[in-house]
Amino acid sequence: MNWRLTRLDTVGSTNDLALEWIREGTARPGDVLVARRQTAGRGRPGRSWHSPEGALLLTAILPFYPERAGWTALVTGLAAAEAVRGLGAPAEVKWPNDVLLSRRKLAGILVESSSLSLVAVGIGLNVLNPTPDDPELSARAIHLADVVPTVTVAEVEAALLASLGARWETLATEPIERLRRSWDALDASRGRRLRWSHLQLDGVAEGVDETGALLIRSGDGGLHRAQVGEVTFVDL
Ligand code: BTN
């Protein structure tokens, strides 16, 4: 991928700006908006994303492959986890698009689209940013510098763009079984008890299917395919 970086000091949200570029028709695949800080960072679903300096905050504009729609966010999570692993920390992925380290949240991903051919892939990764004041939030979060003390935001950005570019090059053509194996290798959820927000259903995660849906085995033996919503671990 030939990345074209636009560096911003302070912006509302890199995803909002990327969606604006897409709507206006000025966005090109490979455009990346990188912000030092955001004043209106957005998370999922409809939450805000604390975005002080020291975090990696970026949105990449990438081709959208409708036949792999369910894998878009998953592959982004994989790319982020792989980049972090290359820097020496054993990151894992949590469906649909969180990156965990030591069972705590290292990065969040917000994939959005306002066109049929391009997606805005937003990534917020805690590197050296201060811990949020909210004790509940800070208990669930982790920063890469907690595990790799010498790490810099620039290093994480370079590693992330390299792995994201590589993942996107093969996203449309890679056999699904290989994608599933990549997911399985870094999946933090498999075998764990969780609750699926969409149906308030409890069960045990059994990996993802060929569309990228999470497979959840409920207590009555039924197998459910989660395609929307979020999951929370109930065995923390
Ligand atoms: C989540 O809730 O886990 C997703 C968080 C995504 C945050 C990133 S930071 C860069 C980009 N711009 C935003 O406003 N959100 C995403």
C-alpha cells in the first residue's frame, strides 16, 4: 500500500474527517489521517474515545471489499495485534475489533463507511498517553509503554501501517481458511464465557465462521452466530 499521510495537530475526530473526504470525493485509498490529539474522538457504540497526546490516533482510507465485509474490522484488529507483537508485546484480538494485552484493552477500532468502495478504518492505540481519570476505564485499559517501556508513538505508527498495508493487499484474495487460522492464533475469546450485547445471550466463544461472525455456544447447546453488537467477558 502506498500510504499518503496527513498529519494533524488537533482535530475533532480523524474518522469524521475521513468520512467527509470520502463524501466529498477527495479521498483516495491509502490516505491516512494521523492526529496528535482529538477533541471529539469517537468509539463504539456511540461512546467517546479519550484522545490525549501520546496515543496513536489515525484513520486509514482503504478499499472496501463487500464480499469480505465481515472481515474488514477483524483484519484491522489482526494487523494492529501483529504490529504490537512485532514490537515485543503479546497482543491478542477480541471480536469484533479490540486489541488486548494482558486481558486489558490496548486498542479500539472503528470501521465506518459512507461509500460502496472505500472504508474509513480508525484505530486508537494506547502508547504513552496518560491513564484516564475514570478508575473504571483505567482498570480496563493498558498502555503499550507499560509492557515495552522504550516504545515511541512513531515506531507504533510505522509498524501498524506496515502490517495494515500487508493485510489489505491480501484481504480480497486470501483463502478464508487462512484468515480464520490467523484469527484463531491470536483470539483472546475462544473458550471463554461471554455475554453478547445484542441478544443478552451468555455462552462460550468458539471462534469465528467464514463470514467473520463470532460463534457462541449457549448453555442449551445451541450455536449462535453474532454478526452485530459487542461481547463482554463474564469470567474476568
Ligand atoms: C472503540 O470504541 O473501541 C473504538 C475506538 C476507535 C478510536 C479511534 S481513534 C482514531 C479514530 N478517530 C475516532 O474518532 N475514532 C477512531
